[in-house]
Amino acid sequence: MISMTTALIFAGGKSTRMGEDKSQMFGGVNRIIQQCKLSPVTRIITLCGDKSRMKMFDGEVWPDPEFCNSLFELVAWSIKQIDDDVILIPCDAFNLQSTGIDALIQQGNCVPVDQQQQRQPLMTRITNRSLINWNGETINQLFSDFPNFQNSDLESQFANFNQNSDLSSHQ
């Protein structure tokens, strides 16, 4: 049986360090959605932040639940809503292409490692929820038992961009 994979795109942040809405930069969430459509992703959900942002995005869009007070809570909640395998994608994955998504989907549970050798838990691949540390208090702790996924050909795709100075590594 072929497993179904849902991509959860996180696009509700305030982008205060970047100074502009990261969900709209470099093709934004629509570019990520197109890359997902080129890969074996079977469902794409954009988590948009508050309800006023829903019209900003195409496709299936969920507002963040009011009881989620942090990104950690949102990630944990959203995973629990999906029965399929999951791939997490932050809206600041400006370098992510379908080849990186494909490579992650071919893995079991894993956290990709970027070119700085940093784990990127907001790009985690989830196939076995029993390895999730539900008692964790951070996103890193949530996936602390997941192995690293290292691929020197793809590691630049797994970078995230939190502030303008990070953009020098954008391809």
C-alpha cells in the first residue's frame, strides 16, 4: 500500500526579525505548494495564523486554533489532526524544491540537516508517531528521537531564513 503524505506549511508567523511577511517572499507559500504538487505529496494544508490571513493562500487553509499559544503547540496540534504521514514545511524554506521534498518522503521519520549542520525540525518527516516525544516542550524536543537526514546534494534546500542576514545563502 502506498502511504499518503500530507504537507503542513506553516505560514502564520509575524516575521518580525525578517521585517516583512516571509509567507509572501520569493514566491511565498504558492511556490512551496507548486513544489509539493511536483512531488508525491497527496494533501497540502497551509496553517495561516489568524483567520484574517486565510484569503492570502490558495488551496486548503487552516487558521491556527485560538488555544495554540506557540509554534510548538501549533505543530503538535496539527500533527494530531492528520492520519497520513506528514512532512512539515516552514514558509521560509525559500530554497526547498520538489527534489528535497521527494528525498524526505522516501525516508521514514527524520529531521533534515542543513548546510550549517543544523537540524531543521520544521521540515521533519513523520511516518511513525510513536517516536514523537509528546512530553517535549520545544519543537526540537518533540522530534528528539528522530534520526538526522543528511544529504550533501540537498542540504541547502533545508535551510530556513529568519532574518535578512540569512538571505545571503538563498539560491
